[in-house]
Amino acid sequence: MVFLGIALTFGTGALTGCASESQDEPRQEDTEDDLTRAVPLGPEPAGQKAKYPIVLVHGFTGSRKLWNFVDVPAALTKDGHYVFAAEMHPFGTPDENAKVLAAQVDEVLRTTGAAKVNLVAHSKGGVDARAYISNFKAGDKVASLTTIASPHRGTAIADTALKLLPDNAYADKALSAISTLWTRTFSEAELAEGNDLRAALGSMAEKNAEAFNRTHPDDARVHYQSWAGVSNVAGISNPKDEEGCAGKGYMNGTPRDRMDLKLIPAAWFVGHGTEMRPNDGLSTVESAKWGEFLGCIPADHQDDVGRNGKTGNDSRSGFNHVRFYRQVAFDLARRGY
């Protein structure tokens, strides 16, 4: 029962520096307007195809079938980009998923003949991608990492879930068996093995984030950039949202996203209760910031990748996740990636 409660809590949200300028490096003339122009509420996305293939990295409990980037690969492919959807251990640790991602990136490079890839990651996928880049010193293979609502500094709901888990070997074995059986229903068979629920939760816990970040340093050859999601219970504005988003993105004057009811219980813990830290239901804005912070999107953790049953523009905020990722891809191309 404890496992099912944790699975439902996280399953609803899918917890989920540049060198000198050259042919392979981005242009350096970006302005503040450039950094905030990739808005889903603006003009129809347009531009050149990305120089490097785009690899989409899903988050916690995700797969190509569940908690993926809904309709995004097809849309980016239609725009001319080469797109590959990675498949990770749904309950794997960042270090284990780093090995899986390394093999898949190598396959993309072999298939396309490209020199590097762009990683675009949602939720825990961003932490997994950072582990890959750091552990494999992959700056020679990765041009950029864009993370969306990733818990780089942990999420308090993981700390809470860990407190609920019985702390003994028998419980860990039982949780591993149950998670493996569940994973086989929506993921590739080989990726259903080797899942460690306690360790995966630990990798997202706030109490462990500082140690993880210290032992997994960034690679100076990779451009790191990030977006955060912001959503509000009943769409009621949080006065801390604007400050948290640092005036970037498109929260200013934008109707607030109405958080999905399934995320509201978790959001209380994620936002640290009465502290009301701006969040998307599973990751705070501050935790989502890594590298160059591009701003906030008016979306909860489900809206980020389209796992909300909605199509097109959100009726309240106007957010459209497919349009957003199209802009992200065109912006990578504009920057020389």
C-alpha cells in the first residue's frame, strides 16, 4: 500500500560554459529579448533546423509510452529537426540511467553521423542527463542540455515519500519486485530490471541534492539552460511567482495555470507548506534553475509534457506544450546548436 501511494503521488507528475567561438560553438550575441522570445503564446514558431540531433529524455516513472513528450517528436520532425526519444529505467537512479543514456546517445551519433547532440529533458530526466554528462565526461558528444521543471536541488515530496518507506532490506526487495512488475507493463523489458525505488527517490530528495551536485560537476563544454513550471491551486496567483521567475519567461500578465487536482496534495509538500514556494506541483522554480535560466512557463508538471489530456492551447493560460518545444528547438538552432 505504501508503494501504491508513492506511485500514485509521483506517477501523476512524472518525476518525472562555452569555449571559444568556432563552427561548433554557439553565437554570443544573445540579448535579454532573445532569451525570452521563445514563448508559446506568441507567433507561430519558425526558424532553421537544429544543427545537432535532439534527444528527448523523460522523467521518473516515464517511458516512450508513459509520461513521454506527447506529440512532440512528430512536431519537431515536421519542423525539420532530427529527434530521438530516449528510453530510461523508469525507477532508475541517475547514475544507472547515465549508462543507458550514454549508449543511446552513441547510437544516435552513429546513425546520424552528427558530432554532438542536444539533450532536452523533463523532470528527473534533467538530473539523469547531468549525471550522464558528468560521469562520462560527455562534453565532446553533448552540445547543450535544456531542462524543464527538473528537481536539480531536490523536491520535498521525495523526502516525504522516503519517510513513509519501511527502512529494511525485506521492504526494499518487495518494492523492487513490485516496481519491476509494474514497469513491464509500459516499458521495454530490459529497462524494467535494475530499478531501485528507494535510491531513485533518494536522488530526488532535497536532503541529498547538495551532495549529488557536488559529485556531478558540469562539463564546461556543454551549454546548460533551464525552464521552470509554475502552477497555482484554483489558478489563484501566488505573490512570490514573479520574484521566483526573475521576470523571465511569460508569467507577467499571463493568466495563471490551474493546477490539476491530482497534484495539489503533493504541491503542499513541494512548496514547503506556508512558505508557498512557487512550484508546478512536483518541482519548485528554484530547484528547476540550472545553468542559464530562461524563465517560467504557466504549466503544472503534467502540462510540461502534455500528459494532461488537453490538446492545443490551455483554455486558461494559453500554454501549448507542443508549441513550446518547437520554440525550444528553433531557439537551439538560433544559438548555433
